[in-house]
Amino acid sequence: MKKWLVLLFFFVCLGISIVYIVPDPQEIPDVEIKPSNQNNDDPLDGEFSSENTLQEEITEDQIKRGNLLLVNSEYPVDQDSIKSDIVNLFTDNELTQGYVLLESEMYLSKDVALRFSKMVAAAQEDGVNRFLISSGFREFEKQKALYQDKGNDYALPPGHSEHNLGLALDVGSTETSMYNASEGEWIKENAWKHGFVLRYPEDKVDVTGIEYEPWHIRYVGLPHSAIMKKKKFVLEEYLDYLKEKQKVSIEYKDEKYTVTHYPFSENLTINIPQHKEYEISGNNMDGVIVTVYENR
């Protein structure tokens, strides 16, 4: 009898151990983030001092351009912030593979639409294939009409909606509400791999000021979406994080990136390592973020 009790105790402990070591499905084990505070004027100087560098002069208007612009009730969309490649999706079959459009007048950044199509293709491989787009880019006048019709509870004033950028879209399911759809669940868990983020999650209403919207996604690009997923950040929190850390190095799969925040000042010039790809985005507040692709 004692032997059975010992064996039972052993298997119970083993079972507990197995449960304990199973990774949380929310975790992203192949994303490694290494913050690195720097006290000099150029956070990239130390890492690339041995390389040939390019000098990039940063003008104030660059604060208002890029994929990482914060748009909310406090920070509006500038006319120069709108993506320059806005197209009508309905007229381009290449951009609408694998999903349907709710109406014929549906506009979005062409680059974002292509990336969304690739994401939809990845979802189809997982058996999730009933996507639709219900809203994309909106001009200020259309946003104004929507705001007047719906009011504060359901719309934002013109210029204060991400839809005025061309980077955001509302995604639905042809089967059911996104609150219950497999498409909504797939986006929540996988959109970050394709550079998209769920902009207004359920547990961040106090940060965003917007109620949970399982349909509203925003393109920010990799590696930013990976960091935001790993840290469980929304865009407001991510931009504050970059301001605090100044520089973040990240590895994801076979790619390495360095993300650096620069507060804007007159005559700001930054050093970029030569022969490396990079992107510059403003934050729509007071600075720019430089993303260097280390091994491209």
C-alpha cells in the first residue's frame, strides 16, 4: 500500500513539473531584446565607431513621417503624415488575394495592403480563411462625417484617427463577429509576425483611451511589432520605452536589429552605419526612431 502511495505521489509531482515547464503560449521564445542605455549625444556612436558611417541630417518635418507615428486625442495627423501610396484596393486584384472588401471604395497604403495579403496567406495555412476589410484609409472629410454621425463613443475627431494615416485597417470575418471569430484570435496571436499590432487591446483601455477593438490593426513593421508583443506594449508604451532606453538591440529568427530613439533638436545629425539598411520614423511628438537592419 505504501508503495502505491509513493508512486502516486511521484506521478502527481511529475505532472505538476510538466505543467510548470510548458511554455506560456503568449511567450515569444525566439525574440531576444537587449536594452542598452547610452549617455553620449549619439547612441549609435559607440557601436559603429569602427565602421564607415553616413551622416543623416534630421529635419523637424521628419517627426511627422513614418510607420511609428502616435495618433490619438492628443497627437493629430499632419497632412504630411499621410502615406503617399494610398490606392483603391477594389481596383487592384493583386492586393485583395484571400480576403473580401466590404465596399468598393476601400483605400489603404499599397505597401500595407501587400503586407496584409501576405499575412492573410499565412493565416490560410493555419486554416483561418474568412477575412474581410471593413475600413481602411479615410480622408479628413470622411472622418468628420463619421464623427458627426457616430459621436465620441464610436468615432474619433478628424485628424485624430489612425485611419487618417493609411496605416490602419479594420478587419472582420465573413462568418461571425470578431469578438468570437477565429480570425480575431489568429490576429491577436500572430499579426505581430507580419509587422501588425492589435492597436486597442482589451487590457490597455486605460492607456489608449479607446475601448477594446478586436478588429482594428495597425502596421508598425518589424522589429517593432515583435518588441511590442514580447513586452505586451501598446504604441504609447513602446514609444515611452524607447525614450527611456535610448537604444534597443533585438534578435528575431535570423535577423538582428538596432532601434534607437533620438529627441529632436535643431541641427540634429545622426550617424548611420554605411552598407546597412535603415529606416527613420518620427513619433509624431518630439523625436525620431532609427531602425538599423544589422545583417542585410
